[in-house]
Amino acid sequence: MQFEDLQVWKRSARLCADVYIQLKSCRDFGFKDQITRSALSIASNIAEGYERESEKDRVRFLSYSKGSCGELRTQIYIGIEIGYISKPLGHKWAQETLEISKMLHGLMASFRR
């Protein structure tokens, strides 16, 4: 199986694209850079892990991806508080990071068996 076939990769790539699109006019370049890097890291680490040879490496990179979900969710909550992200959109994104995180947890568990 290739990473492009994984639903978790597809969802994280779509979320990343949405973050980039919605924040393209954000003038706070520090915030924009940090949140887009977190979003990009989720799908990127899934892909990198799947291109690795060992299952241990795959799990490690999936763990990085899961950590980036938490980082992104934190930045979403802050973005809502400071008015950069609307509450409905922010809550939608936060929910998506929770679901992606659960999917990653399950995928990591399947490799550990």
C-alpha cells in the first residue's frame, strides 16, 4: 500500500490545503507560517513514514504526525481566540485534527502488533 491510498493521508492533505487557502490573506506572517507548517507536517510525516523501510520508522513518523495534529489544534484554538479564524471553521478544523489523530493512533497500533 502507498501513502496516497490511506484515508488518513488524504484527509490530512485536504485539511492542510484548506488551512493554506483560508489563511492566504493573513498578514501575521509568523502565525501563518507556524500554522501552515503544522498542517503540512501531518501529511508529510505520514508520507515519509510510509516510504521508510522499517515498521519502527513508520511508527516513529506517524507519531510525529500525531504530534503535529496536537500542535495544529492548539494553533487553531489560539487563532479563534485572536480572531484570525472564525469559530465555526476553527471548530471544524479542530474536530478534523481529533479524527485524524485517532486514525493515526489506530494505524500505529496496527504496526505495533
